[in-house]
Amino acid sequence: MIIESTRRPENAVSRTTVDAGDHYIGTLRAGQTLRILDLEGNQAADTLFFSAHDTAERYSAMDTLREQGAVYLTAGSTLLSSEGRPMLTITADTCGRHDTLGGACASESNTVRYDLEKRHMHSCRDNWMQAIADHPAYGLTKRDITHNINFFMNVPVTAEGGLTFEDGISAPGKYVEMVAEMDVIVLVSNCPQLNNPCNGYDPTPIELLVWD
């Protein structure tokens, strides 16, 4: 569902550019609004959310999809935690739908899906591991890397129940915006994948904007 935001970028309390293939970690307080902006289009932003007060509570794809009765995320979707509590609500979306089934690229999946020689290539899991290693104060470890959302990523579900990775449906300036229902840790990998069309085979920057 396409819903545009009334929020103005110049009123944001913070604006962070995440370079192609880079990562971000930060805290969003309850009531704050986060916008993920696809600057150049056709770029996937693999994102994890955790309760800032108990990282054992984190975003749950299973609970979210079961309760909303729909496969994709868009404006109006409430992102539920592993405890069944609302974490964030998507309030605006100019892309239309976002994937939470396809998972994130890793050296292992690159090897299985593409070629043994792809194992060394940078991945979203590498990004997340680097972020938590660089910022131990958040208390996250590799066991916390679980369900993620692939904002802007196009992963159609086939008639047979399979998944395919297709060309993106985003475009320059498209965004998704969500309000935090609790204090959350936001962990983003600006996807470096070069082996499928989720980034148009050319990863580009995104921008994160936060409003009080």
C-alpha cells in the first residue's frame, strides 16, 4: 500500500548515509520515526530489530506474518517481536512492499546458490558481524543474527511455494517509514550482493533519517 509521509527531511534529528555495502547500528527510542531512503533505487536494506532493553527479544518474521495474514510488509504492517509485542509500525511506504522471507546473503548461501568461488564475497551477515564486533556495548553476538527484513527487495513467492530473487521494484527516492513502539536497536546491512538482481548488480548508498 502506497502512503506518502508528511515529514520533512530538514526537520529530522539525524541523517546518516550508509554507503554501498556498509552497515549501521543505532538505537531508536519509542515514539521516534525512522525512514530508510533508497537514494539511487533498486537497493536492498537488510535490517534486524532488537529490544534495546533485552536483546533476546527481537523481530519475528513468523509472528509478524501470521498475525497480519500477508506475506509482504508495507504501510500498516506492525512488526512483532519474538514475544508477540509490537516493535515498530510502518506508517509510510512509497515502494509498496518489502520482503521478510528471503533471508540475508552469507558466504555459505553465496557458495550454495552461485559458486564455490563466491564464498569470499562480502555479505550481509559479514556486515552484521562487523557491526556487533565494532560496537560491543549493544550486547549482541552472532547467535542474535536471526530473522531480518529486506526493505525494497523483490522476492516473489511462486505458485509452488518457492522464492525467487527478482529485479527490484524500488526507484530513486523511494522510502519506507516506521514509528518505534518500544526502544529498539536497529542493525542494517546495506546489501553488498552482486550475484542476483536485488541491488541491480550495483550496490548504492541509502540514507537513514530519524524524527522525534
